[in-house]
Amino acid sequence: MKLTSYWLDTAPTFEGTPHAALPGKADVVVIGAGFSGLSAALRLARSGASVVVIDRGPVIGEASGRNGGHVNNGLAGNYGMACARLGEATAARLYEVFNQAVNTVETIVTENAIDCSFRRCGKLKLASRAQHMDALRADQARLATQVDPDARLIEAADLGGEIGSSQFFGGLLYPQSAQMHMGRFGIGLAQSVLKAGGQIFENTPMIALRREGSLTRVTTPYGAIDAGAVLMATGTSRNGPSFFRRRIMPVGSFIVASEPLDTATIAALMPGNRNVVTTQNIHNYFRVSADNRLIFGGRACFSKSDRKSDIKSGEMLRAAIRATFPQLPDIRLDYCWGGDVDMTVDRLPRAGEWNGVFYTMGYSGHGTQMSVYMGQRMAEVIAGNPQANPLRGMPWPPIPMYGVAEHFLPVVGAYYRIKDYLS
């Protein structure tokens, strides 16, 4: 079993800009070569700006290349709870933003002819308990009248047409959701940036960031760049201003990919061929890849991703697969990997400007579509249109007791596991 991301291992090779070509000036420097940074760079480069993207590692080496392969619409969690917390108008506006984010991904795939198996498959949220189905019914009634008339319930008696498992009590289907090969999409996006005239410097960390008059100096080991504007698109990176570090909590998410399964087995396991997510507090999410692998993930271990936690989480996910699909007692896992999710205190992303630096981050597990979308929107903001940012004006409180909070994540995980068990 390889301890590496399936998406990255099966992606095309990419060759960035040589370090010797690092310029002394640029209209925009983008820090972070994930989906946010690359999406912003593509739009800026095509508008005629000189754009430099730097990253401490390879292109899409972090969350963008280490996720579950879902491109889902809709907010994280329950829409009714979002209405209660944010107000109906704000919740509805943000729901539509997430819908537009999926459309943006599809547009970029089409316009740039990126071969990434993009497909509108729908997301199926499965009720893990009977009372969870009651909550899904209430949510669907609200969605149908306010923001998503296509969302529909699937009762337990009809689940056999969607999934070959008897572990669930029904589900809620969001037809607008999609899926794709994250590695091929990311490399295709990076290649499009280069074709548009942008420069991408891999393995080029930012080591200093300083405002100098109307410019911002970004210092790297290979030289400094004086930028007219800087976009921080760094996710969980600890290498940046403390303002961002105190508002982002890195939470590990872990995924396994099975051996390729035969067509008959796939048809029996996942006849609906959807993106699937379960309703537990410690939920699982899964789908089938284009080469018939079961891609199965979850918050298996509430710690940051490293070799030890990845291996431990892989075995926990193997057990979760067997519980979901008892017909797979001896399934072989070819890949196991983890990544860190950039969580905010309210699980909503943030984007704006701080001390002359633009930023977009905090996608909280819904980053595939939102990172691509917000990269485009922040490119427009940098070009002079502040109204293009749909998240403008949202307060962003720091995480309470940030310095010690991440050390208690395993305790938080244990609490939610007990809560799931008792329910």
C-alpha cells in the first residue's frame, strides 16, 4: 500500500518555471499553488497582469491534491441550522455561492480542455440513524422552497438503486454536485497558467513579507519580488502572518483508495455512482474513481496528517469500509494518505484584504469548488472590483485558545465518536 495521494500519484508530470527566472517585480504575487492560487493566477494572467505563483512545495501538493475528489454544492452541514445561525438571507446567498462554485469548476475544465473525468454525478447524503432522516426531510422541505428545488429525498426502501448497503435509513440527493480527478485537474490548471503567461515557482517558500510604500516585497530563498499586490492562498500553512494562523485550525482528513474493482462489483456497491457522505459527526465520504477504485475517506484520526496517523487512519477506514460494505471483507487498499483541512471556527471560508495583503482560505472541507471559485473572485478584487468578493464584510474571529486548541483535537474526536455511538 502506497502512503501517497492517489490523485498525485496518477497525475501528469509538471515542470514549473526555473528558479533562475524569478523576476524582481510583478503585478501580482500569489503565495500558494493550490486551486485558489492557480485559479486566481489564470484569471489575472489572461487579463494581462504579470503574475508569479510561489509555493514551498510542488503544485497542488497539499489539500488540493489530497482530498476526496468531490465537487459538491451546498453548505457544510445542515441548511436549516445555517439559516438559524446566519439568517435566511445570508444562508441562501452563501448556498447560491457554493452552487456557482461548481459551475465555475466546470467552466474552467471546459474552456481549458482539462482531461480530468469531470462529471455531474450528484451528492447523496446518507442518514446513518433514523432520526437523521427526520432532519434530512426537514432540510429538504426548506431547500425545495428557498434555494434548491432539485434536492430530493430518497427513502430507505429506494436506496438499493443508489448503494449496495443496508446500513442507512434514507438520504438526500443534491443533483448539482460533481466529481473529478483532482491531480489531472490541478496539473491542467497549472499548465493553463503557464500558457497564459504566468510563472509558477515550486519549492520556493516565502521567507519574508514586508510592505514598502505602494509595493509589497516577497522574499524567497532565490530572491525578492516587489509586487503591486499579494494574494495569500495558503490554507493551513504555518508560514505566514499570525493573523491567519490564529484563525485557521489544521484538522486531519484521511483517505484510502482500493484496488481496481470489476464492473459487476462496482455496479453492486454503487449503482447510483454518486458522491456519498454520511451524517455522523465523524462522517465518512466516498465515491468510485474512473478506474473503478473505491475512494473512501473520513476524519478517522483527529490529528494532523503524518506517516503514523496516516497508517492508523488507513486501518480505521478499512474497518469503516467493511462496516458499510460487508461484502468486501478482504478488499485490498492500494493507497492511503492524509491531508490537513483549513477549518475556521464556523466552517465558512473567508476572503478579503488585511494590511494590504489579499487572502482567500478557510474552506473547511469544501475547498475543491470554493477554492477555484474564490480564486477567480479575488482576481477580480485585485483588478479593482471589490464587489466581486461574495464573502466581503464577514467577521472572522480568531480560534479561542488557539495556541493549545489543536493539542485537544484527539479529545474532541473522542467526544464526537462517543456521541455518534450513543445516538
